[in-house]
Amino acid sequence: MRHYLDYNATAPLRPQVREAVIQAMDLVGNASSIHAEGRKARAAIERARSQVAQLVNGDSGCVIFMSGATEANMQALTPNMKWDYETKSASHLYYSAVEHPSVLAGGRFAESQMTSIPVDENGVVDLVELRGLLEQHDGSHGVAMVAIMAVNSETGVIQPIEEIAKLAKEFDAYCHIDAVQAAGRIPLDIGQVGCTSMSLSSHKLGGPKGIGALVMAREGLEPEQLITGGPQENRNRAGTEDVQAIVGFGIAAELAFEQAQDTSNDSEMARLRGLRDRFEAGLRDLVPDVVIFGEGAARIDNCSQFAIPGMRAETMLIQLDLAGVAVSSGSACSSGKISASHVLIAMGVDAVLAGAAVRVSLGWASTTEDVEKLLSVLAKICAKHSKKLSLAL
């Protein structure tokens, strides 16, 4: 039996989503066609658009469906922006040092137009440094753009996005929030946050892979179109819509919205917090000197990134996998090879310790049995590691 504990990479498809996707496969019409079949496909897309908008308390007319959050970030991060339908260009991108690779790449900004914002030892953006950068921004060629990940995909640390957006607004800057790991785990309100845009991903919510969205804060805010051609997505992204994936995304977003709104002691996030805390307590019993990254800051309830000094992440991942437990060493989008996490390096973590980091992330199908199995296997790995060290001495 496999024990899957890598929800921050991708969540298993929820049963309700699977059923909705299967039913949507019978919608034969092109959503751009005016006949009955086309109108049915269009209605399904617009229903999903409303469900995704609800997830961030946004306007359904401001939701642009895309192939995923990477594309959404790419479209949002552009110097060519319109504000109230008039060109208001951005000349420089300021992004935190702990961003997802799709933001670190800078979208359509040149490398010379990009500046990294430092973070503290927990990976939280340094607001004083950000203010300083915005004060020094040369606005003669355009305004600034700030891009921040609401929740870090590796550590689970929550950024002060409302304060960041407020600071951006003070300096007349655009503010893009990568909300991929936050959606469904903390309440999101794009208007209350005060940002310009948010990116979302379906497969982090238990929806289909290959579908995401860019949500603009209001009408009149338009980033330059990335994929041009037809008039789909209100002329914001050309190409025939993937109706099945969009429908599945809508259902996943609706379930995630309900989950995030429930803050009771019986909520899903409270359940996951209990599992996460049980894991960390058990891990400390096994390895008293274990390092849990970001624990000094606010974190989402489903995630724990840790390192056992002297034990490489690669070794641990292989042994866990062979024992039937799936975890990861960080962002799945950057872990084709296992190396020291740029997130941890930015937090000031020693490269050797950063190379030992492993991430456990929980979700809708996670159980106590999964956590106990993980602890059991880790106990065996640690015992074997201790024995090798003793023999070496």
C-alpha cells in the first residue's frame, strides 16, 4: 500500500471532480459555437468561472482560464499593462527571493528589470527592504510591479500579502500574488488583499492537471496577452477551451472554498493541523536535533519541511519511496535533480543542511495511518543511519 504525502506538488483527484469531468466529456460542442451544443459547453465553462471567482471572492468576468499557474504568472508578469484600458507600463519587477521558479524567471521582464527582495530567517518578506526598493524605483519609464507568493510551496510559510499589497498601492505599483498554495487552505479575498491579480492552479486543489487561472482584481486591468489568435477568454487567451478540465477545476475550487471558509475545530484544516502536529512531535521524539523550517512564522496547516542533520534528502527520499511513502525535497517544478533549495538558501540556511531538506504535505485523503507509516519508516532510516555512523567511528 502506498502512502502519498506530497499534496503541495499535486493533490489526488477528488471523487466529485472525477465524476464532473467524466460527465463533461459528453459536451461535444465548441464553446465558441452558437448552436445548442456550443451553448451547453459555454454554460459549463461560465459556471466553473463563477466557482473559481468565488474561491478568491472575485468577479467571474475577471477570471482567465489558462494551462496552469505557470502560464498565469507569465501573463501577469509583463511590462505591458493597461489600467482602466489605458496603457500604464511597468518598468521593473520586484519579487521575493523565495518565489516559485515561474516567478523567479521573471515572466516577460528582462533580467536587468528584475530585483530580488530579501527575506528573514523564516522566509518572510522584509517589508522595510521592499519599501526601500519602491522608494528608490525610477518611475520615469513606468511603475513598479511586485510579485509575491502568498504561501511558500516548500515551507508553508504565509506571507503578509495584505501589507505587501498596501505598500505596493502606496507607491502606485502593480501587485501580483501567486495564490497557488494558499487557495483552499486560508480564506482569500482579492479585493481585501488589494492586489492587482492572483494566480491559481487546479491540481493543487484536487482538480485536473493542466488547468489554472489568472484572476484580475477588477475589469479594466489587462496584462498583455501571452497567447494570441482567437477571441477566447474575452480576448485574453486564444485557443479552444479545455471544457472538461475547466469543469473539474470549478468543482475543485468550490470544494476548496468551502474548506477554507470552515474555521471550526472540526474543520478539514484543523484535522490536517492535527496530523501535521502529530508528525512533527513524533519526528522530534525520533530526532531531537531535527530542524523544522519556518516554524517561527505563521504556516499553513498541511505542510512541514524538515532536515535531519547529516542525512541527505536524496537518500531519505529513495528509502521512503522504496518503503511505499511519497514525499518530496521541495517544489516539484524544480526538483528534476535534488539540490539545495533556493528558498532555504535565501533564508540563510547552510547549504549542507538545505541539501537535507524534505517536505511532507497533507491533503483531503491523508490519514493518521499515513503519518504513522511515515514515522515508522523514518525511525528505521534513522536507526540504520546511526548504525553506519557508529561503524564509521
